[in-house]
Amino acid sequence: MAGAATADAGRVQGRIRAYSLRDPLLYVQGAVILLLCVLILYPVWILFDVSVRDLDGELSLRWYMEAYTNARNYSAIANTVIVASGAAAIAAVAGTFLAWAVVRTDMPGRGLVEVAAIVPFISTPFIGALAWILLGSPQVGLLNQLWGFLGGTGPLIDIYSLGGIIFVIALYEMPFVFVMVGGALRSMDPTLEEASLASGASLLQTTLRVTLPLVLPAILASGLLVFVLAAEQFGVPAVLGTPSRIRVLTTSIVETQNFYPPRYGLGAALCVTLFVIALVGLWLQRRILAGRSFTTVGGKGAHPRRVQLGRWRWVLLAVCASYLLLAVVLPFATIFVSSIRTHWTADFRWEQFTVEHYRWVLLDYPITQHAIVNSLFLGVVGATVTMILCALVSFLSLRTRLPGRHLLDYLSILPLGFPGVVLAFGLLQAWITPPLVLYGTIWILFIAYVTRYIPIGVRATSATLVQIHPELEESSLASGAGWLRTFRSITLPLLKPGIVAGWALLFVAFTRELSASILLYSPGKEVLSVAIYDLYQNGQFREISALAFMQIAVSLVILGIAKWVTGLDRAPGR
Amino acid sequence: MSGPSSIEVRLTGALGTFALAAEFEAPATGIVALVGPSGCGKTTILRCVAGLLRLHGSLRVRGEVWQDDARGIFLPPHARPIGYVFQEPSLFPHLSVRGNLEFGLRRVPSAERRLRLEDVADLLGVSGFLDRDPASLSGGQRQRVAIARALLASPRLLLMDEPLASLDRASKREILPYLEHLRATLDIPTLYVSHSPDEVARLADHLVSIGAGSVRASGPIAEMLTRMDLAREQGADAEAVVDATVTGHDAEFELTALAFSGGTFLVTRTAHPIGQRVRLRVLARDASLTLEHQTGTSILNIFPAVVDEVVTDGASQTVRLDVGGTPLLARITRKSGATLGIEPGRPVHVQVKAVALVD
């Protein structure tokens, strides 16, 4: 405790003050705040404004009436809640189980199962959904073909269903629960369980009455995060729900833009509804996390006990391995195999293998080349600009005593509550009219990406900055360097590991972004995910597979390099 | 000593680079202190007794076999009738104080419960905050709750791992009387790990001295504290304990008489009732020696004694005395020793300048 207090005092001492109104630092901070307001608050305000005006520009609630009374729309709201709750519940239960098995049992192959934590690095739910169409579509799905071959009647699974959507989202968001609950289980004070055992509670009673309640905050918080991420999901319900006419809010919002004339008011009202659902989820999540944390670092650095499972450890391993099979092995093997074959059938002949799909996608398909160039541009330039902005925000809010630094804190986490579709809708409305028309340029995508990922960038830089002792910066100030010189030649270099790690996460996220891009792209300004979505609408699954496989490969290479450079271990955002 | 009233421990094994080979037998009554420098294996032994850690060997408590590797017996911790108090209070943060106390109580079938929650709560002075949250308690209060929780499991052996070590001085002073009170009122044998000579002198009945993974000596406290090999390490801080009985109060001079096997101590009047057993601590440096019974002195407590053993340490000597069957230590200069001809078997008088009453 004493140590924390001193560190805190040191941080306060180390803060830079502005000594007069002529200090340029004040204006830099003012500019950053203004920029964040324009990026973050302006689209939200526009969105809200559009949702409460009728076609003549008069104040009206007609769009909300339509959103909540029209069966198409309210079933979309209901489906969103069902998908989000279902995915959250499954992910919470499965993720907790998997974390417990890896952290607290003597299950063999624990290290292998921990690969689960990096599943989101490898794939997005969108790519997972496409792979699962190849596996579980009622007609051509590989698993259903296999089922028929084994003598089963009818399809074994129908991935084009609410259950299918929930399954795929849960599969790919589960790692958030795994990582958070695993962390809580690792950092739990082991003497609490020992105290329970010594009080006469058996291992099972201890697990249920002590261990589980202690990690419950982590389970609830990560479950709510999955709830929000699932509610915001566009790609999965778009490809799995559309064939069976299952609508959710995100797909309905995109749909309103495809009418002629576009129904902006209704879209905005649905956006506000989704926004509120996401905000409530995040607000609950923050409340749980802000409450007392039950997991503290234990006294003598003792490790929590592992449960000796005996023969059951093999059963447990089978359960955990089946997760990896469903989330990683089957889908990626399917994508890879599909990308090099001429026909999608269960019987394999060598002459059916080909690299034609790669050639076609790269050379003949007109969208791919723009998309690769655009995605790389957004990835490289977007991630760089975002990280510089985030480093500045972290520096201003952690290392200065300027009034308004708390406002910076709040502004920088706000976009966490923006579903991509909602942000895109707001930006579209905000930048489609003069004086500044950004729609139709790549810059609207650029702004959307930067805005959406500020919280993740700031988290990466702030986490690094709090670990750097302010004395280093103080020495620079004491040597007569100004704050700008200090920021450039001391803070930025020290922040490099955090910036590199954050940059890699953002690069990968930007080359995969779909839910904002789907509303903001314009002809010639497509990005990779949009190209994949376009191929999906044409039903070109083998070509999708080729493109998706390349996307996965690029992500892995970039993350591999970043991990090699910095020892990165953070879960990514999308 | 072996049999239904003893604790027998035989453990060998290695934890990382640390090797332990401990073997001792102690009476299963009162407080048995495991003492020794940090890292010597005290806590490891305690954890093995609890079953939280498994080394090779055997464990027998009051005739019950808890572990015997030769016969393939190992009781898991929850099947051992123990209560465990950790160095850190380790209260369940998701339960209230009452919830924590009930956690221990619930694991005991009602027929085997020997203590009631209310009684234990009163005994440890935690009744006032039963419905509070552990996080809102002070360190001393939390540790008292932890002790109460351990007691409510109706243990037949209480294990305490430096329960005062994580507390500040004021909290220690707050808890010690409760521990003494427990020793006096409940008959629960206790293994008490400590590296504080002060706590040990106040609380322990039996001492097991541990050094570098093995047991160096084991015996009743009065004997152990005055053993020369152990006392020598303490140097000027060496002390002896004397168990005595209150025999009377002198109203006129406001003194209390405490009888022990070698005579009667007079101390400043206390509130103890006649007949109560108390413990006195006598520092070696507070005891001086004379050949004859001095009369012209302000010192009240003078007893005839016989020199038992003498150890020289530079300019000083530590002398163990037999005072009517009770061992005491005196620290004198080597010059005085030579002048008085102090050697084993020599009858002397010991003058005790100051005593401290433990309870």
C-alpha cells in the first residue's frame, strides 16, 4: 500500500504544469480536445438530431414509432437482444470452463488449449461465419454432407438460424471471457481456497462456493463485453441471417440505406436504439469492474492449487480440444481447402486442386486490387496517425496538470460504446453535406477507423506510460528541455513498445473492419472486408476463401512481427 | 509421550532447492510453537500438517493417522479436523463477517459442533461487526475474524501461521490478549508458527526449534528457553519463563504474591484472582547473582539457586540456574563470574530486578 502511495505521489509531482496562458501546451491540449469532440461527439449529435426530425425537418418521434411498432423492426430489436444474450451466456459458461481447465487443473495439453486466447488474432467472427457456411449450410455444408454419407436424414445442422448466429459469435468472442477469467483465476489469493479446504469444505464445495464467487465479477464483466460485441456484430448476422430472413439491428440499419430514397430517420432511430443497448451493457460492465475486485496478488507468491483430475483430465482435454476444433481447426482447414479446390464436395480428387481462385481474386476481380491498396493505406497510415494521437492523449492526461485532462480521459474511452454501424451512420450524416463532403473519399473510412479505435490505442499507450517512472521526464525538464522536446525525445521513445504493440493491433483491426466500412465505402474506395462481403453476395465461396486466407496470413505475419518486437500479449479489439 | 495425547511429525522431501527433514513429537495440549529463522521450513511443516502440501512421511495427531506413506494413507485437508489461520487474514471477500464465520461452522455436522457462533464471536470480540464487509475492517479485526472462523470448524488441532506477522504493533497488542484468553479458556491444541521470541514467550507451552529444514530441539518452554545452545543465540535478550500461581494480595504495599516451585515473586498488585495461573518472563540481564542472601537491598525477589551451567561469550557469561526446579538465566560479566567462582554446582542467590507478567 505504501509503495502505491509513493508511486502515486511521484506521479503527481512528475506532472507538467502550464505556467501561463501563453504556454503552447494549453493550446495543444485544447486542440486535441476539440479534435476528439469533432470526431466523437459531433456524429453522435447529428445521429440523434436526424432520428427526431421528420422529412420536413420538424421535431417528431415518428421514426421511433416506426422502429418500435413495425413488426420487421421490433423483431430486429428482439433478435439483437436474443443473439447478444445467447452469445454472452454461452461464451461466459464455455470461457469460464476453459479458463478453469487451463489455469486450475492438471489437464494435459494446457499450453495447447491456451491457443484459444489468440483465436481473435487469427480470425474475425465474420470470416468464421463464412467458414461455417461451408461446414454447416443445410445443402452443401461439409458436416451435413458427411451426415448424409453416414446415413443421416435431413441436415445435421442449419447454420442459417438464430442458433447458428449465436453459435458462431460465441465461438469467436469467447476468448475475451477466457482471457479475463483466466487472469482472475491466476491472480486470486490462493490462501482463500486453502482457508476453505482447511475449514472442511471439499474441493468441489471450495470451487463452487469460493473460487466461482471470487471470479464472478470477471465472468460478468467479460460476459457483458461479449453481449455488447455481439449486439454490434454486423458480418455474422448479415451472412448467416439474411438467407433465412433473420434481421438484427445492424443489418436493419444497413438495409435502411439501401432503400430508395434512403430512410435516414428510421436508420437513425434504430442506431440510437442499438447505441443505448451497447451503452447500457458497457455501463453495467464498468460498474462491475469498478466495484471491489476480489482478486488480489497473494501473499507469499504462492501459486493457486491445481485440481488433480485423475482419469477425468482426458475427458476435460477432449472437451477443450473440441473448442479448438470448432473455432480454429475445422474452419481454417475448410477455408484453406476450399480456396484451392475446384468443387466444394466431400469427395477429394487430386485434379480438383487449383490455385486458380488466388489468381482470379488477385488479377481478374476488379475490386480486390483497390481493396488491398486501400486496406494497406488505411492500415499503415491510419494506425500510425491513431497511435500518435493516442500517445499525445496519454501524455496529456497522465503527465500534465492541465485543467481538462479528465475530459480527455472520458472522451478517449467513449467510442467503446459506438457500434461500428452506428458510428458509420453518424459520420455519413455528418460528412455528407457541405461545407466538408468526405463521403466518396477514403478519408471518411479513415476518420471512422481512427475514431473507433482511439480507446484501444490509448489503452496501449497509457498502460506503458504508467510503468515509466516520471523521473525520466523530470530529468529532461530539469535539464532545460521544454515539454515538446521532452515528449519527442523522452516520452515517445520510452513509449515505443506500447506504440508498436498498439500499432500492430490497430493495423490488423483496420485491415479487417467491416461493420463501419459497409456503410462508408464508395465505388473505388472498397476495403478488403467489403470485397469479401461483395464476393459473398455473389456466392463465390472459393474466391472468398482465397481472399480470407490471405487476410488471415497477413494478420498473423504482422502480429508475429509485433510480438517478436515487443512481447505483445494483449487481446485485440476489432 | 507417544499415543493419544501427542502430535507426531515425520516429514522428508524437497521443495525446489529447499530440503526438509523434520521429525518431532509434541504434546497435543496447549500451544506448541514452531520457531526458527525465516525460510527454515516452519510454514512448510504447518502446511503439511494441514494437508495443503504433501511431503513424504507420516503424521499422527492424537492417535489418528493423517498421513502414512508406508501404508498409503493421506487425508485431504478438508477431511482433517483442523482450523487454519494464515499470516494474511484471508477472509472471503464475497461474504460478510457472519458469512465467513458460518462457512467454517457449516462444514461441521451439528452433532460434532463444540462451539457456538455467538460464543466464539464474543470470545474474539467480533460480535459488533458480524454484518460488516471484511474489506471495511482493520487488520487486527480481520485477523480476529479469521481466528474465529478457524475455531468454528471445531478443530481438534488449530494451526496458526504467524498470525500476527502481518499486523502493525498496535494490532498485535490488540490480538495477543485474545490468543492468551483462548489458551486459557478453550482446550484446543495449537501448532503456532512464529519467529517472534516475544510471542513465543507469552504464548507457548512447548517449543520446537527448527533450523535449515530440520528440527534442532523440542521440549517444554521453560526448559527450551534456558537451554544454553539456544539461549546463547539470544545473547543479552535471553530470557526464561516462570509459570506461577497467584497466592495473595498485599493491600498495604499494593503487591501481589506469585508462588512458583522455587519461591514466591512479589510484583506490583494485579487484578488476578487468587489461584489463577500466570506466566512471568525474566530477562537474563535483569537477574544478578550474590553468594550470600543480601539484606540491604531494594530488590524484593531474591531466591536461593544452584548454578547449572555456564557459557562464556566474550566479556559476558550466561548462567543457567536451578531455582527449586525452575530454570532461570542470569547474564553477568566474566569478571564477576571469576570473582564469585561461578561454576556448575555452586549455590548462589539470584536477585531478580524486574519481571514482566504475561497474563
